[in-house]
Amino acid sequence: MVKAVVVAGTHSGVGKTSIAVGLMAALQARGLVVAPFKVGPDFLDGLHHTAATGRPSINLDGFMLTRDQALASFSRAAAGADVAVVEGVMGLFDSRDGRSEDGSTAQIAKWLGAPVLLVLDCWAMARSAAAVVKGFAEFDPDLNLAGVIFNKVGGAAHAAWLEEALTAAGLAARVLGGVPKDPAVSIPARHLGLTTPAEQRPQHAAAGGGGDAPSRGYAVGDDGGYIGQLRRLVGDNLDLEAVLQLAAEIPVVRAAADAALAVGTPAAEGCTAGGGADRPRPRIGVALDEAFLFYYRDNLLLLEAAGAELVTFSPLRDAALPPRLSGLYLGGGYPERFAAGLAANAAMRAQVAAFSGAGGVVYAECGGLMYLSASLEPGPGAAEGAGAGTVGGRGGDEVGASGSPSAGKRQEEGKQQRQQQQRQQQQQQPAAYPMVGVFPFRTRMAAARGMRMGYCEVLPLPGCPLFSVGGAAVRAQMFHFSEIVEDHQEHSNGDADSNPGGGGACGGGGGSGGGSRCAYTRTYRLQMVAPGAAPEAEGYSVRRTLASYVHIHFGGCPQLAASLVDKCREVDVTYVSAAVARASGAAAGEDSRAALGGAGRDACPYCSRPHGQSEAGAAGEKPSETAAAAPAADVAPQGPQHPEPRPPDRAVPGRIVSLLPSGTEICLALGLGPPRLAAVSAFCDDVVSSGGCSGDSSGINCGSGAELVSAARAVGASPVAHLPRAVRSLVDTSAMTSRQVEEQMQRLKAQGRPPFEIDVALLRRLRPALVLSQDACAACDATAAQACAALRSAGIGAGGCRVLSLSPRTLAEVAECIVSVGDAAGAGGEARALRRPRVLLLCGLDPFVLGGQWIPDLIATVCRAEDASGQLPGDPPLRVTWSDVIRFAPDLLVLSPCSRSPGNALGEALALSTRPGWWGMPAVAAREVYIADHGLFSRPGPGMATRGAEVLARLVWGPGAEGLGPCPQGAVLKMRPPEGVEEGPAAMERGWFVNWD
């Protein structure tokens, strides 16, 4: 059981949010655990609840949720709390229409069985307050209107007068107190509602209340901020004991709450509910910062219940996406206020565009849609830091006592300062800022003209890339002040046959609003809940990206969360991660470059990274600033399932300078040695070429690696020994002990000097087109920030040189770094030839089964290849669909079903040729398809560890691989079409497979 009250108002603007937040904070200060809730669809009020209580605020919406769904959500969030405070929406009885109570505060109060505390704005009101309360008490006899709170009273005498009026009218509602008016404690509003908690501290300071610089949040019960003021104001003027006495004991039904998290099964073939142990757990990146902060908490819980792992990132601040993502969730917020910062973070925009272009799942609502557009026109007054004004007559949420003249004066002065700053920003800001460019249309703030608000119903149409709900309409809401400006022809709402979840009709966005023009599909049918509203097309889709102005509460249709997570499971994470890495390493376009001195937050015109690394450098060092443009990725509409993004259009770079040994090794492996490699690090004396390894896998993927050693010995001397040294260490480690090295490093750090010195004169003479550096360890090699500074000192502009930061953290990222260097130096083909082959071993064909357990070990450890399925050692066997097999896109396919011999499995294998996508699979195109004896890999004993492992290694590296025994006779069949047989999409015959040894 948990005590609960509902704080309602007679109408919007009476101060119920301030009263509710103050009440939450006051109860919290008494040592009670307070669970906050918000009636209706509003996001902003809940942020203030969280600032007061330290717990997420949960939306209880009677239109988007059924009664059972709302009660389950309440039970789930209230568990473990002492008291629940539910803030209402608008006026107590205001609902979605003039006839019903759907969506109203009264409806939720009755569903919960909780008493209502009615807040009245009593400024300039006396005995009439009794008439108002009497009308509210008698309007719905089934509602328990238990208490009344007088807000903005003129003093103790005024409060007593009001209470006398209610007593004389014979009203049963208990008067809980009168809160005096204090304009210094009001929460200002803007076009989407109240300002955020992070904005209150600077405004409070401007009004003379002290406080620190702007921050993203506040400690619970922070006495120096507005929460502390509200706590004291409400706690001193309300009878908190009476509030707790009135609070009703509400049962917390955990069983119902847990059942609500049992996510339904999407209406898609092969999908199952929930995130069981046999299902992969995809990672979804959730954008969370000042620009993106509107999320229903239950949406996140339901995604996790469906099996997703959620990780947050900041499109404003982070230099890269989190690694190994399958999906992105871009919520609503204020991208128009932070358009300059979002535009300046070109590296992030490029990676989001590449993520979408490579087939990653992207779900965007409202502000997220604006971020995915080609450009954003914030309009006057929307820039970051602009003061919060009133919109539509709403001046914020006021609470508190008569307020001193000095406080009012300070507040007015602060308001004038903010208005002056706003005018200056309006004069300086450009008309439009480049955004991600996944969609070709522009978005712009349109004030009253663009305002749309209200409940709606959404029907995902056939072809919707993310949601499968069996033709059911989903209840949702919409509230925005921006509009889409379309400059091209898109598919209409019915033209969903273009399969936006597949290849799509365009490549990745340009990342700067330029990008390729591409068609998209509208895959929602929207019906606003308003008199005379006509159905309309909405939901903008391309590939696996879906953006919309609609905010959906997954709690009203849990199948949506399950469907979204299952779509994430279909993503080829390795392929998408590689595309993101290439985007991170792409050269920055002029429209996304800052001046050499730096512009925006952490903007550097030189730098890019080949992989999503976090901003935190080693030993607390600040990494180099980054900026990059999105690649112009092209995907053919009818192309393969795994199209290769086209490298950015640019001239092949000239000279290369490597400031670290690993960069030098990569250059040599790619055939980019002298004279292309013009200078290296002083640590590169012992670097040797790995070019002596035989086969197409030169230098990286040799069977045992012995060829690498012999090739290095054959060279005898480093091929870069004669090159000039572009960087030297200021610490002579060869003549020092470890303790002496540490002491010297600390002395340099105390002096503010890096431990490396770059030869600026050499850079000026060579004028390189590409510099290889790193950000992983400031004590190991020169950082990218040092490289950028040296280039500036050498007078080399960002348009003439690029710094590529190589800071891999895993073996897979090492391979991505190699590809990034190849792309940057015009040797992309050579770089991709070095990557490890993707191997898929199927232990069942009807149904299709991944072996898991030791199979990934055999592929990764013994064969030094990549398991195309993404399974890890120890994973359980897993049933997959044919679409999964096609999506894995293996370079080598091994069919090893439960049969006594490969000949017995031949019929099943031949039948695969009639399935869609077979002939486009890379392994089929290369004729690297094998049928192997199941016993080779299914018996975990000495035979598998030797004979099975050797057979698999021979399949990967060929019969000539050294140190491997012969293949058992008849144990393997290889795909080899007979001579003279026309190849193509036709059924194979038995002659297509022959014995292989």
C-alpha cells in the first residue's frame, strides 16, 4: 500500500505545478520516499518532479492508456514509496472533448481512488472562492474532492477570509493552507510549457537568489535553488500532517505491474515476445541532453522489458555514438534552442546519418524529426540562451507570498538582461543550421502558424519499417511549433510498397543539409481527435528510420516496444558500426568546418575519428576536438542487402605523416609506404612491413601468423628508417628507470607541456594531406590536439590537411581503423581486403539453427575469422529465420545440419537456391558454400578440437594453409557449378557440389 493524493487546479496557470513540486520536496525533506506522477501527456512538469524527488515522474494518461494499463504503471512506479503525489493536467475536469472525462485529472483520480487537493488562484478573489469550490465539488459526486489549497493569497487575513467563506458555504473540503504570492519563485514558460529545471538556477541567480552557473540538473532538496524555495514556501504554509491524513491508501499490485511489462508479440513472422535468454539483446542509444529530453519513462522500461539494452548519449556534446548500437531513439525537446550546438557537432551528425544509411534502426519523435531533417530554421527568440517568454498568454507557473519590492526589481532586471541577450543572438544567428540530413526536407519554427496540439490516433500502414501492430490504431499526442518545408516529391501515404526497411531509395544523409535528394514514405495514417478533423498522412520513413511529430506512449500498445526491439535484432551491427566508423573518418565539408581558431563547442576543422570513441581520454586528458561531415553514401534501390557506402568524394591525398607506430604499420600494410609516407614518429625505428604474407589476406589474416614473422625477418631493416621524424619524445625512456620516467612525465604535466614535440618546420616543408594520430593515451604518442595545433603553427589550413585519430579499443576497432586509413588515403579496396572473413556455420536447415556454444570460439580463435551471426562463445543455440541468414551476409557459408553425412544433407542445401536472396549472398557469389559433416563440430571432444578445428581453418584459409592436416575423405562438399552451366537465379542440381579436400 502507498498513500496518494492528486493535486489539481481549477484551470491552467493556477500554480498547481509549483504547489505539487513544493509539496513533493517538503514531504521528501521529512524523510518520506515520494513517488511523483503527472496526469496527461506533458513532459516538462515531470522534469521538475524529478528535480524535487530524485525519482522519475510517470505519466498517467487516461486517453493513451486504459484503466488497467494506468493502474499497472502506477503500481510499478509507486512500489517502495511512502507517498505518491499526482499532479493533474489543466483544470480538474478538462478532457479530450466537451462530453467525456477521457484524459482528465478527475478520471485518473477516480481510477486510483485518490483524494483531490484543489488549487485555487486566489489573487484578487474573496468570497467567490466558495462558489468555485462548491461547483467543483458538486460537478461529479463520484469524485473525492478532499482538500483545498489557496494559492497567491495576499496575507494571513486574506487566507482566513477565504477559509471563512468555504465554512459558511457548508463545504466538506478541508482547507490545507494559503500560499502567499512570490513572483521570485515562479517557473517561467515558453512555447512547449514550463522551462526546464536546468534553466531555473541561472534565472534564480539573476533575481538575486544566488546559485551557480547553469547546469543540467540539481541535487535533490537543493536549498540554493528554486526547489529549495518551493519546499520552504509550501512547507511553511500548508498543513503537511493534514495532507498525509487525507491521503488514501492505494494498493500496489505488483503482479499487474509485472504483467504489463510482458510485452506482446509483434505481428511479424518468427518474432517472439520479450527478451528471453535465447534472444539477442540489442543496444539502443537514447539521445539525452538539453536538446532531447522528452521521453515517457514507461517507453524506456518497455524497451528494456522487450530485451533492449539502453545507453544514453548527447548529440550536443558527445564526439561519437556509443559503440555497437542496433538502434537510436531520438526523443522530443528543444533542438531549435540548441541548433547552433547541434550543427557544430558535425562528427555526430555524420555518424547518425551513416547509421541510418547503413540500415540501423532510428526512431525519432518531434525534436528528433527536426534533427534528422536537412536543416533547421530556429526563428527569432529560439536560440540557445534566449530568455523564456510567455506564449499564448501563459506566463508560467506562479506560487508564493507578497514578494518584496527588491525581489521584483531584481527579477525585472534579470528579465531585461535576458531580452537584451536574446536580441543580440537574433542578430548574430544564421537563418538556418545544417542538421543530419536523413530526410531531404527542411524544418522551421513557425510560431502560432506551426502550432499543433492535441490527442490523435495513429495507424501504422503496411510497409512501416518499425511497427507491426496487426492493423490496430495507436493512441498518441502531438504538440509542436515547427513545420516541415518539403522541397521534393515523396511517396504518398499509400505508397508503402517501396520497402523502407530494406535498401531504400537513397543513401545516407548529407549531414549538412546538402546530401542526396531521396524519396521517403509516409507510413502513418493520422487522425486528430478534434471536431471535423480529416485523416492525413504522417510518419516519415526511409530504410529502417521512422520519424514523426507524434509522441506515442508505448504503455498503451506494448507491442510497439516489442516490434521496435525485434527490428533492432535484424540489424547487422558489425556492418552498421563500420559505416559509422567510416563516417567518423570522413573529411569535413566546408559548410561544417569552423574557423581555425575554433567555433562552437569542441569544434576542430582538422580532426576525425574512425570509430565511436568516448570523449574521456586516458588519464583524464581532454581529447582533441572533432568535426566531420557525413559521407555521401549511395544505396541502390534494388541493391544487395548489405550495400557498401561510397567513400566521400575527394581527391586522393598526397603525403602522409604518421605520428604513431600503429599508423605507420597500417600504411605499410596498405602499400602506402615511402614516398607516400613522408615522415614518421621517432618510435617507428623498429616498424617493419607486413607485406610478405601470402594470399589476399596479406599481412593480417594468415592462417598461423608465421608468415608475418618470416616476412619481418626477411626485410631485415625497417623500410621507414630513412624517413624524417615528425615527432620526438621529451622523455628519454631508454636511459631511465620506470620511476624516473614517471617523475619526468609528472614534471611536464605540472608545466602544462605535452611529453611530445612535433616538428612544425618539417610539416611546413612537407605540407602533408593526411596526419595519423591518436587520442587513447596522451603519454604514449602525440595526440590529435597537438597535431592540429602544429598544423596551425605551420600555416596549413584545414582544407589542405586532415588529422585522423586512431584510438581503437577492441580488435574489431583495429580493423575499422585500417579501413579508415585506407579510405582516407585512397586505398579503401586494399584495406577491406585485409579484414577478417565473415563465416556463418548453420547447424540446422529446417529450422535454421545457429550452433552457439563453442562454434564462435572455433571461428574467432582457431580461424581468426568473424562469426557473421554475431554470436559470442558460450551463447546458446539459437533458431533464426531465413531473413536473418540473408542479413548476416557471410563471406563463407558452412551448412552442417544433423545428418549422418554431407550427402544426406545435399537435398536440403540445394533447396536453398530457390529462396529469395540466395544468389545475392556474398558467399554464394564467391562460391564459398560448403556442406560439412555435422560430427566435425557437434562433438565437444579431442576430435572436434583437432580435426573439426583444422577442417574449419582449411575452409577459411584454403587447402594450402600451413600446419593443417588433411580433410577427412567425404567430410566436406564444396559448391562448384559444372563447366558450361549458366549461372544465375535457378535451382541448383546435385552436380553443383563436389568433394573437397
